[in-house]
Amino acid sequence: MITAITMPKWGLTMTEGKVVQWLKQSGAAFAPGDELLEIETSKITNVVEADAAGTLTRIVAPEGTTLPIGALLAVIAPPETPTSDIDAFVAQFVVAEPADTATEEATAAAPREVQALGRTLRCLELGSGDAVPLLLLHGFGGDLNTWMFNQPAFCERRRTLALELPGHGLSSKDVGAGDAAFFTDVIEAALDVERVHVVGHSMGGALAIALAARLPERIASVTLLAPAGLGPEINRDFIETFMRASRRREAVTALQLLVHDPSLIGRAMVEEFLRYKRLDGVVGALETIAHAWFPDGRQAVDLVASLRALTMPVQVIWGRDDRIIPAAHAVAASSAQVHILDGVGHLPHMEKAGEVNRLIRAMIGTG
Amino acid sequence: MPVKTIRQALQEALIHEMRRDPRVVVIGEDVSGGAGTEGGRDAAGGVLGVTKGLIKEFGESRIIDTPITESAIMGAAAGAAVTGLRPVAELMFSDFLGVCFDQIFNQAAKFRYMFGGKARTPLVIRTMVGAGRSAAAQHSQSPYHIFTSVPGLKVVVPSNAYDAKGLLIQAIRDDDPVVFCEHKLMYDLRTDVPDEAYTIPFGEANVVRDGDDVTVVALARMVHYTMEAAEKLAAEGIECEVIDPRTTSPLDEDTILDSVERTGRLVVVDEATPRCSMATDIAALVADKAFAALQAPVRRVTAPHTPVPFAPALEKLYIPDPDRIAAAVREVHGYAR
């Protein structure tokens, strides 16, 4: 069978992407998980990985071309496929375009609003099915887009719920005391499913621990990405720059600290961050949270004992080059599986999305 | 996210700030919009509908209709500002600045300095600029460069609804006089605008498009023409970096200079007349501070040094268009010593 590699859609706002580099050449065979090509959007650069084994029969989109989502990038076909069949496939390929924009807006995944403790939170729900749902908790200053490379990978057989915490994204800016108890209360109030797998990043990782400790019977497994709460160290300069940044230069400085390869951070990601920071109430909310979690540049929340007491499966994933919270904190998770990823900073789920998605899949299985 | 017009974005900004701060008042000609007509007050909501509905919520003590006398509007607003209110005054057409320039240029702009820093003048002057409606030479000019040349005034020239809302809220919260220039052909332009209040800092340019070949700086309506040109040029293999300064005073020099350091080539697009203009100012800035980086002469795409013609065909020729912008970029890109 002949299949197509097309321009992916990452996140809610992507419309086009640029082929930066092919990491496999025409004619090359590849295995599942092999890196095929690098795509740059105005927001971030990411690698497209193979889902299954195959042969990259023909590259259609040369390096440097910018194409809309859904456009044909390359053809995958069995080795014996006649050239004329490939030609015909390319000639007949039609970009799956929505009938009109109104229909697209009506049917496209849009975040819904959830009420919890008097706050309005945004929640992006994708997927359906009988498998245990997946709950995604972003970190300090994060939002729904944190999961742009991950959430779509898990929605075939299950509901996936990305929750935007108070003070973040477009959710209410009232963060109460801003501490772990407040956020855990909010998540519990917003949680409308019986049992979930939970994945949390950074501060969201600490909240995943707190949630699992509070509701052990409702949490099927816990995946922690560079979690807070496992040691006192945190990059104080980052927190301060992140809080202060209202202009592009400072925003770039702060955001580049998050990743191993600074060139990953695109203009649109910086702009989205600034648009968030400019909203009334955001700086105050972040200050309240930072004061509760990181007073004087040290972590005040200690969840090591809670983590060690968890009885459901737990894994910890950390970038070796994390410049925000040191990967050495992973040793606190004595009973959990620990995966330290090379060439990765504080955003393993964005910097090595394929690998992190495989680890999450291995943890949550199909049930 | 909701999509809104510049008109809606400006109105939201006014409503947010009037609800937040009782000192914010709106003053100008026909701002309640319709007084004396058959429909009565609020029938029109101002000459362009930006203030429609405000009289109902805020009443005549905060939505103040004035006689047709710009000098009185600006004088009252400057005095109110320096004595504790935060007026948003309307100078319907910026072309009328001549009749109230003393109040702006020699009073509002000077108070802080003349009173040794003890006086604040939180005054916003909303005013229309721009050609393209055959409104003839006295209602079509873009004199933001005249305001920009006055120390003590801040000058905003937004190009889209998101920026318009954030910059107007910033202007109202600012303690200095701000001239807020709205292009009269752009009120219906739409983009994503959050319902919440937010501010965009002054002196922070927007990089509208990334590119490594030629830097193009453009303001207001010219940002959109430049983006049209940039798409055409991209098909030819020329990648423009498009910068919208958003405010001309303060001007984000760093973003412009950083870009030119990288591209070595600059085109400035400005709907205003060319002498002593923003185009000239930015060209001089780059010649002064990034001369060594330049690989080609700086090109300015501007209106000619004439009044704006009334005849539609002539007016069309007068306003810079995407073809002229593209031609200037090609010339700069192809230049070799």
C-alpha cells in the first residue's frame, strides 16, 4: 500500500510548516521511532518520527519549502512498487481541506470551559473510547499548548484532558493562596472522570504527585516530567526573568533557558508567551504562585515522602541538561522508573516528543 | 479566541478602563453620537461608532459632547488631566491639529517638565489618520511624524485589533500625554482579541514576519500592504523581515537595528509625506547606528511631497501600494556595489 507523509498540525493555531531537513534520504528504509524530518513552525521546531517501519520511497517536499498542514511531504511504498504508481499517487494526492472555515471552526478541537471552585478553567479534550482517560497537567507559566506534540498521540482509544490551571493561559487569574493544596483542590473539583492516568510537567508534576497521594484509587498511573517538589534547587534567575519579562528580549532569554537547543524557540512561541504575560492579573497570579512554591529562589514544596508512598505505577522522565530543576532530583524517586534523556532540557515532552510519547504509552498501555 | 474588529477592540479598551477607573472620561465632538438628531443620543455612537453605547453605561458626566472647537476640547482635556482626571479626548481628524496645537504641543507635552516633574498629564488623544476615502487634502493626512517630533508626547500607530486594544489600555494607564492614531480605513479589520484587559508596552515593535534577506519597517495600513508584497517576494525567493514599530515615540530602535544587522538591507514604508517623516527618521537611525551592516542603500517608500489628491485615481497613485513596496525590496535585494 502506498501512504503519504503529510504536514502535521501541532497545537491549536498552526496553519503551515517549513521542511527544514530530511533526516532520511529518498529510498531509505526506516523503523518505528526513526526520525524522518525536521519541521519548523513560527512557534517551534520539531522532528517527525515514523509510526511504523517502511521505506521513504520519494521525497516530494524539498528542504526549505513551506507548506500548509495536510500537504504531501513524502511517499511511503513497498520497495517493489512501480514508479508509475508512485507518480499517480503524487498526481492524485489532494490536501484534505475543510469544506469551509465555518465548518472547520465548528468541528475543530476547541477548548471548553470547566467550573471549579468558582474559577473558569479551559480544558482541551481530545479523543474518545473506553480506555482509562489521560489527564495532562502543565507547569508554572504553561498552558494547553504545552501538550501540542503529545495529546494527539493518545486520543485514539481514550479521552485526553489537558487542563489549564488558574492563573494560566486564558483560565481565571484568581489563584487563591497559589500553593499545592489550592491547585490540587481545583484539579479534584474539575476532574469529571472516575479514574485517570496523569502526566504532569514541572509544577504540574508536583501536582500529579499530590493528586495521586490524595486520590490513590482514582489515579491509574503517574508520569512525571521534570517535576517540582523533589528537591530544594530551582533556577532563580529563570523564575525572576520569567516573571519580569514583558518585552521580547527578556522573554527570549527566559524561554531559551527551558530547552537544550535554543533554536527550537520560534517567534510565535515568544509572542504567545508575551500575550499571556500582558493580560491583567497574570503577573500578580504568577507572583502569588512563585511566592508559595519558590520563595527566595528555593523550592518550598517537598513531595518526596508522598511520591515514595504512592502505590500505583510511577515513572519519572528528565532531561539531562535541565537548567530549571536539576535532573539529579530524580534520585528522590527511589521506587519509580527513571528515564534521563540526553540532549534535553526542561521540556522533554516538546524536545523529545516521540520518545516521551513512547514512554507514556508504555506506562498507560491500552487499558 | 474571539475575532474582533479594530472598532470593537477600541471600544472594549475604553469600557474596560472606564469601569476600572472612575477618573477616565471621554470628551470630544459627538462622542455620545447622535445628540440633536432624530434618534437622539447614542443613535450613531460617534462619527465611527467607537463610542457607541458608552453614554448609556457611563452617562453625560463621563461621555462629554463638546462644541465643534478642537482648541476647547484639547484645552479642557489637558487641564482635566493635570488636575486629576484621565481624559480620552477625540481629535476627530488629525488634520485639525493646527487649531489645537498649542494645547497639545506647548501645554500638555510640557507640563511635566515645566512643573519640575510634579505634574502628570494622563491624557489620551484619539485621532484619525490616513488617505484612501477621497476625503481630500484636509481630511486625509497622516501627520503622526509631527506629533512624534515633540518631546513629551508619546505616539501610537496601531495596525491591528489586538495591538489597538492593548495599546489603548496602555495609553489610558500612562501618566503622560499619548496621541493615539487610528487609520480611518482600518476600523473593520479583524483579528483574534482576548476578552480580558491587557497592555502592550510602548517602544516594543512587533516582528510581523521573519526573514533574512531584507528588513521592511512599516506602520499602520502599510504593514498589511507590506505583508502582501512579502508573500509575493517569498515566491521569488526573497524573504522579508517585516517590523511594525507600533509606537513611533518611543521608537523600538533595537528591534530595527538588530534586524538590519542581520539582513544588511532596509526598506521603510510610510503613508505619510516623505520630508521629516518616520521613513526619514528610521532611515537616518539606521545610517547612523548600523552603517557598517548596510549592504545596499536604504529605500523609502512614501507618499510624494504633495497634498493628498481628491481624485480617486490620483489618490490611489499617491498611497504606497504592494507593487511599489515589492519593487523597492527587489531593488535593495539586488543591489551590488
